[in-house]
Amino acid sequence: MPVLDPATGQRLCEVADATPEDGLAALDAAAAAQAGWARTAPRERSEILMRAHRLLLDDADRLALIATLEMGKPLAEARGEIAYAAEFFRWFAEEAVRLDGGYMPAPGGGSRFLVTRQPVGPSLLITPWNFPMAMGARKIGPALAAGCTSVVKPAEQTPLCTLALARILHEAGVPAGVVNVVTTSDPGALMTPLIHDPRSRKLSFTGSTAVGKKLLEQCARTVMRTSMELGGNAPFLVFDDADLDAAVDGAIAAKMRNIGQACTAANRFLVQRGVAAEFAERLAARMGELPLGRGTEPGVVVGPLIDADAVTKVTELVADARARGARVLLGGDPLDGPGNFYPATVLVDVPDAAQICHTEVFGPVASIATFDTEDEAVARANDTPYGLVSYVYTEGLRRGLRISEALDTGMVGLNQGVVSNPAAPFGGVKESGLGREGGLVGIDEFLEIKYIGVPL
Ligand code: NAP
């Protein structure tokens, strides 16, 4: 199947289009390798992951170029993603040797409880196109650390990053059969038999809520364990007492990272009335200065969107908001020419009824509305089925903590515009997902707890 450059629409290369039989062969390999990998000493698993961390960093320029070519993000951001991906290997290398358990007397006496944690088994890992390297590492890292083998299915648009990652893992010493990548243009046909196969013991998925729900239904058949990192609709709250310089910096990070194509992207700016006009003008001025172009060109910040459908979706969301009364401060019209480019855009006076307030924009459009009171801000921020991340800007410590606790999201950026860190538990509530990746709990997604009762 072809791999396209979203900046030009041209074919970069072709990769294998796996059949369902290829998928089953990958699961056969993962199942055959499981017992041996689980027996491999944690220290050895750790050292392999540490080598993978170093190899990724040593090869960062080449890997970043691959990411930019197939996904479109600017090279500087792609380099950042490689470092972020490598950090998951380091973090989980450190975790692999800390798989502790418990030993306690039964309350009634006479016996002891031993509690141990064991690898869940062969795992299916499905990743999206927006952070192809980091999302792969965020799943493969803890799976390897815990002692699980895997079948990895990258997004159709970005198979090259995952294939490059697989080669690095091989060089780092991951034995044959432990990590198996299958690239396909028909994910349903390939993955459904694997999901229904009782040898698969875990599905870890990152992608849209719609596909995640479908996969959860499929997993019900074998009561398979799941981790779901799904879509978001992040509110970005700015209060009258915020440091506006910091809020604008944070807004640029939260909105423009990955050209707005992040599950954590600020989707709705809610700004207190006293500072709303100034915040919007300053944000529009900053966004208007960001160079647009092909991600490989030096200095570019606004690269292309992933495909033509993404441009159509953003165009329609902006048109709908304008039709409902939103005003355009910056951008607002699609660009002519080759490639899937959409300009940085700022909308103000966006009514809550506009579709853009209820849909993941996945593009460089900042949609701004105003609020008056704290209670109103929290109620509007929480008025969504999603619950991945919120951002809050206020200089008031008590207010910041109060609001952070009241926001119904798995993560909060309190006076910061980026929440992704391998050492922190990443994940959402409500329709944004189940489970956490990274942090001290990340490895638990690939472990089962076993209690062994022993009479004395
Ligand atoms: P998507 O359409 O849901 O696809 C995600 C992955 O699922 C791709 O590998 C896709 O393969 C595969 N897939 C699609 N249908 C499938 C099926 N029936 N069976 C098995 N696999 C299937 O999402 P996307 O457009 O790639 O990614 C964007 C979404 O991911 C956004 O909603 C974003 O918020 C979310 N996301 C969430 C997080 C998080 O941590 N919460 C992080 C990044 C992205 P194909 O590519 O071949 O369709």
C-alpha cells in the first residue's frame, strides 16, 4: 500500500499490505515467544529497553525526517517526538526491575497471602497517525518491561515510523517474535480475528472514541483487558488574574503542537470577560507570525494536515461557527495549491451551539468564547462527553487547585500548556478512555495481579 507525503500528496514509497492470514501469523509468533520473554530476567529486559532508548536518540535526525515525511509535522517537532518516544523506553527500562509484590498474614491467622504481578500475555497494540513514534513507544515500552509479547498495528497513514521502531528494537536485542508489526489498509479485517482469538490477552488502543467503542464491543466476546486512549475536547480556561504572557505561551503550545492534531489540543478557549479581548488579540498576533509550509523547511511551524478530509472537516467547522455568529480575527479560509494546508485561525465570540465546541477540531483553529464566573467556567468546561485534559490559567493558588479538582478530566495543565511526560500517568475519563499510560501505574496495564494463598 502507498505511503503519501501530506505536504505534496505524492507517494513516498510502498509498504506491505498485510492480510488477515499475516495477522494470525504475527499472533502465532507472539504467542510462541510469550513464555520465553516472560522468563527473561527483568534486568535483561531493562537493558534491552535502555539500549533502544539510546539507539533512538542516536538516530533521531533520520527518524525525525521519516516522521515529518509521512505525517507532515515540522522537523523540530518530529525531533521532539523522537526524544519523547525514547524517554518511554528509558522510563519503562527503569520500571522493569521494580515489579514488586506483597506478603501478609490472613486476618484470621493460619495462612499467608502472597501477591505477585505477572505479564498479562500477548498484547494487541493499535496506534494512531498523529504521534506515530511516541504512541508506539508508549505501548511497546511497558509491554516489553512487563514481559509481554505484542502484535503492533500502526495507522495506515504512518507505517514507516513503527517499522523503523521495530528495526531499532531488533538492534537493541528484542528477540524474534516478541514485537510483531503488521501494516494494513483494512484494519477491521486484520484485527477482528486477532481480537476474538483467545490467545490475545490485552488490547491497548489509541485513536478515536468511535473506533475505541467498536473495539470495546469486540473485546467483550473474550472479556479481554483493554486500555483505551481516545479523543478529547480540551477546554482552556483563562481567568482575569492569569499571567497573560504565560497564558498566550501556553495557548500556542496547547493549540499549535502537531498543527493542532493532538488529542490534548486545546479545543475550546474560555476566557474571563475582563481579559478576553486582549487575550484574543495577543493570541492572534502570535499565531499570525507562525511560518506555514512543508515540515522539512527550516523554521516552519504550521505544516500540512494529515489528508484532504482533515482540511474539509476544519473548513466546515469554521464555516459553521461563522454562520452562527463567530468573528474571524485571523485566517479562516482554506489555502489553494497542493498539499493539505490550512492556515492558523482565530475565532472569537464562538457560541456554545457551534459544532466546533463539540467536535475535535484537529487543526490550527483557536475558538474563543467568554465567561463571567468561576462556576460558569467549570460547568461549560465539563459540558462534554470527553474528559481527557483541561488547561487552567490563574495566578490564584486556591482557585487553581479548586478548579483543577472540579474539572472532569484525567489530566489538568495548571498554568502549563503541555501535559505529556512519560513519568506521569496519561489518560482520560468519560469517553476519553480507560486506563493510564506512563507514570508509576503505566506498567500495570500489562500486568495481572495473582494472589497465592499458603497455609502455615
Ligand atoms: P482512528 O481512526 O480511531 O484510528 C486509530 C487506529 O485504529 C489506526 O491504527 C486505525 O487504522 C485503527 N483502526 C481503525 N478502524 C479499526 C478497526 N475496525 N479495527 C481495528 N483497528 C482500527 O484515529 P486516528 O484518526 O488515527 O487518530 C486520531 C484520534 O486519536 C483522535 O480522536 C485523537 O484524539 C486520538 N488520540 C488519542 C490519544 C490519547 O492518548 N488519548 C493520543 C493520540 C490520538 P487505520 O489507520 O488503517 O484506519
